[in-house]
Amino acid sequence: MVADAPDYARIDGAGLTLVLALARSGGADIVYAGARLPAGEDLAMLAAASARGHHENQPDAPPRPGLLPEAKGGLLTSAAILLRRGAKQVATDLRLSAWQAEPGALTLDLRDEAAGVEVRLDWRMGKGDVIACHTALTNRSAEPLAVEHLASLALPVPRRFMECTSYWGRWAGEMHETRRAIAPDGLTRQSRGGKPGFDGGNWLLLHGAGEECLGAHLAWSGDFATRLECDTAGASDNAAVLQLAAYWQAGEVVLAPGETFTTPEAVFALAPDRSALAQAFHSYARGEVLPQREAWSPRKVHLNSWEALGFDLSEPALMALAEDAAALGIERFVLDDGWFAGRRNDATSLGDWHVSADVFPNGLAPLIARVHALAMDFGLWVEPEMVSPDSDLYRQHPDWCLHLEGCAERPTMRGQLALDMARAEVRAYLFARLDALLREHAIAYLKWDHNRTLFPPGAGQTQGFYALIDALRAAHPQVEIESCASGGGRIDFGVLTRCTRVWPSDNNDAIERLRMIPAWSQFLPLEVLGSHVGPSPNPITGRRLSMDFRAKVAMFGHMGVEADPARMTERERETLAAHIALYKAWRGVLHRGALWRLTHPDPNIAAMMVVHQGTALALAAQTAFSPMFDAAPLRLSGLDPDARYRVSLPEPWPAKAQRYLARPDLWRTGITLSGAALMGQGLALPLTHPETAWLVALERLPE
Ligand code: GLA
């Protein structure tokens, strides 16, 4: 304990306070995490009010996890720091050696002189009262120090949080929620494929009393290790410890004498309910994660060639697709897989990033010129980290892929291998190819894909990916990049400091999206969630859905189209074009406002709304056939109870359901109601038939 350290430190946000006791167990304990406390709060009394007495059969000095639990003192949860020198585990006993508190930030230095280890913990209150934490470790001995595990965040969880929601999924089925009790099992989640994967295990919710919740995330695009462990032996007000860490291969992180290693950042936030938590994460993402968010232009409507043409590409077919796209009001034309080298199917040519002379005898220029003439900009799909065994790149550099030395077999996935991104020459090759493409063509956007898991694993793979994408962004700052990994396999705040969009899933089925968009938007603002109208029947689920339903659902995100307009009926094209126009009119609200998660007594009705400066748009969508003639009214949120709003239902309306509107004339011109009535009583919308979605527009009236 440092001589001049106070006993307590507090970190305040706009609505949140954390209080830490600095004097205990050589580190710091959380004694309070919750709604903002008054300035004069007596922190010693606060600690006394949460202190716990000694029980029989506990260690005489009951262990406390602190902010970096170590394998010492009888603590039965996992250590947040595990180090090794040669074959020997380093038994640390870290003590507070220095501290620094600034408004909204706390830095703690811990030292174990005998072990030659120094640790710095940085906690900072960011935008939206999201707390960002990382850990830095310095090797102060003359021997190399191997890091087996080092948590970015080891949060002693206040005892009132008794349940958690974690996420799981698979390709085309991302972000399923499971809610369960924390005690006694806790939760262990780990990714091993070299990216966060479809499992969503780097996102987590804890639930406290009432609606209160805590959201946590690791901002890292590689493997993670999430642990939520119950502390049954401890004597603190913390029921569990939540650790968020990157997962390192054995020998991946070894510090030379004097060297410092900094973990990726972890973030967490507490909020009174799930809407408030979403808003907190969104303001953090908008203010501190997304690159130059303030300077973004409106999110353009995409048309992507993948579900329209697949590998069946030709200049005339793409020209025709571009014409049809422009007629719908599309603003960005994206050429997906199949444009390069011999890539006429998915078994070949990854790595050969040259425009295919077969598909484009005159190069890409004529297509891009046509796209521009149609007032759209041009985007291109790439998958830089991959190589096909059948490619010139692989034939020239068979050693550039991840492989086991001496092992003849190189197991593929989707017929492809992964490049070793830790190798500077691999990155230099990729930079040269991508840089040339971007210099030679007017490309406004790259869809950066990553379609296989990494086996064998590659040390330094994620750092290599970051180095490449950072170099390209520096050279081409105007190019927007989307993170895709067969859909939502690489979505995190690490990649989102470099990208302006993610591809939440390959599954465009609107009913699946009605589950996924609320799950992703618990953490991510709508403007980064690619949201496309796909074909019907959906190629993945086989489900047929009306255009009206598909288009309304797709509006709540960064809207696009992933289907061939030539295969739509005239009526479908009109409906789609009308919704694209609506999206353009509303994106300023959807992409800047506060998202409210709406609940409805019918579990088959999904609803949400976005409120921005007195204007709001809600979506309510029914997926099943209701047992009632009339669904319960939809209650809105986030409005000023005393203000009056004009409420209308933007057209086009769902074909069948509109028959059940009692006063269509009024819904067209607008009904005037107070915020209190809209939030308390709600709106009686015809929501009893499957595939029925309504948009509700609200405009605050002057006093
Ligand atoms: C991945 C992406 C798709 C598409 C294909 C192309 O699956 O998620 O959107 O780009 O690759 O091969």
C-alpha cells in the first residue's frame, strides 16, 4: 500500500458511480457500482455498509478478488494473471505501488518485486458511462516472462446480479440468447477459431434487481476467454467475478526483460434496463469506437451482387443489375465474390487479387463508370487473409499459409487455407495488391470477409490483420470497410474501430433478423448493422415472405438489397422502392437517435423504436398467427409524457392487415396524442397475422 493513497477512490460518470477501496489486499475492491452518488457521500460508511463479517470455515483473512485476482490467499475463483518463466509458474503477490485518479479515470500500479512483475490497471469512464479497462504487464526481471492468461477486466460482480444472458449461435444463426442463474455454475466461454466466431461469447449481460442490467464486452477480434465464476468462499459483497480476456496460445506472448504487454480493452456498463444499456453502448460506440463517426455521411443503400448473381458474373449481367438497382433508388453497388482471377466457384483463386480478364475483358473500369453514371458508388468484396490451394499465390508461396511444420496434410474449410498474417512479407503482398486495386479504381467501400476458422491456430494473427487494415486505412482513409466473417463471425469493438459496418449474418430471412437485430443492437447502433432485403424464398431458410414485410424489417439497420430485382414482380419492385425511399427519409433518425426496445405481451411480436430530437420511428412485426382477433396495443417508450405527438402509419401498409384498421383516414393524416397516452395505453395496430409489420411515425408538436 502506498503511503499517500487514500482509502477510497470514486469514478463518476454522468449517471454512474464506482467506488473502490484501495487499501485492501494489495489492490482494490469495488465497494459500490450503481447509480451516481451525491458528491458528499461518505465512502468509508458506504464500505462499512457493504462489509461482511467472518464465517466459520473461511480463511482467517477471507480472500477478496480485487481487480486482478491472483492465485493466492485462498481465493477459489480463477486467477486473472497466470505467468510462467521457463517451466515454472510465477507465483505473484502484487501490491499497490502507485495510483493516479483523475475525474472519470483511475490508474493503479501493482508490483511484485521478488517476482519481477509490474502491472498497471487502467479504468476509464467513457461516453455513455461505459467503463473501458485494460491491463498492462511489464517484465522487470532479467528472464523472459510468458503470459498464459491476463484479463483485461476482472470485475467483482455486485451480489445483486444473480442472472446472466449469454449468446450462442452458428453460421446463419447468430446471437441466440440464453438467460440463466449465475450461481452456482457460472459461465465459461472460449473461442478457438482465431476470431470471436458465431457464438457471441464476447458479449454478455448480467441481470440485477428488477430490470437493471450490466453489459460487458471484450474489444478484440481474435480468440477470447470469458469466465463468470461464483465466489463461494469470499467475504465481499461480490457474488461472482467476471473475467474478460483475450485467449493466447502457449508461447504466443513472451515478454523480454523490460518489455511491456498491453491487453485489448474490455468494456462494461450498468443501466436501469436493457434500453438504457443499449443507449449507453451506442453512445460509447458512436463517441469512442467508430472511426470519425461524426463525419459520416448518410448510410447509403447497398445492392450486393451475391444473392442476385452468385458466381455467375459477367459484365453485361452486372451492368443490367446496376441499372435495376439504380431504378430502385440504390446508392451503392457492391460487387461480391467471383470478380478476380479464376474465381468462378469457391474452390479456387483466393489470394490472386487481380481483376478477372474472363469476366471483365475491359477491366473493372466500364462497370464502375456505369455505376457512377447511375449515381451510385462502387464497392468490392475481398477476403485478404485467405488463400486457395488452387491459386498462383499458393503455388508461389506454399509456406505462407498457417500449417503444422512437417505435416503433409493441410486441412481446408470452404476449400481454403488461411494466410499467416504474422509474417511481414504476407502483409506486404496483401497491402500491395489491395492498395493497387484501390488506387487504380474508384472504390468507395470494401466488404472484408473472413470465411474460415483458423486451424492450426496462428500466433499474432489478429495483430497482423489489424496492421494490414490499419495500413490500408491510412493509405485510403476515404474507403469504408465492412467486417464480414461468413456473416457475424468477427464483430467486436476492436474491428469496429477500423470499420464502419458489420455483416450481422448471412441469413437475410426477415423473421430471423427480427431476433438478431434486437440482439446485436443491444450493443451496436443500427447504422453499423448491415440489413438487407433478401430473395423469397430465402436461400438459407427456404421461407417465403412478402416484400412489404422483408423491406420494413430491413429498414432498421444499414439498409441494402441482396436479391435480383429482375426476378421480382413489378409490384415487389414498387414496394421495395417505396421502402428504400422511406429509409432515406428516416435514416437521419434511425442512425442518430436513441433505440428503445419495446415489449409486447404477444411473444411473437417484435418491436423497437428510435427517438431523435422529438421525431421517432417504430417497427412492430408479427411473426405468428395470433389466437386473438386483436393484439394488445403497442406501448411506446422514450417519449416526453407531457408533449403531444402526431402519430401516423407510413405507407405502404401491409396488404391484408390494413383491412382491420378501424380508421385508415386518421392513421394516414395522423392522430394527436400525448407521450403519456402513447407510452401508457399504446396504439391498437392490426398485428394478428403472420408477416405483418407496421411502421409508426411520430412527430412532436410545438407546445
Ligand atoms: C461469405 C459472406 C457472404 C458472401 C460470400 C461470398 O459467406 O458472408 O455474404 O460474400 O462469403 O463467398
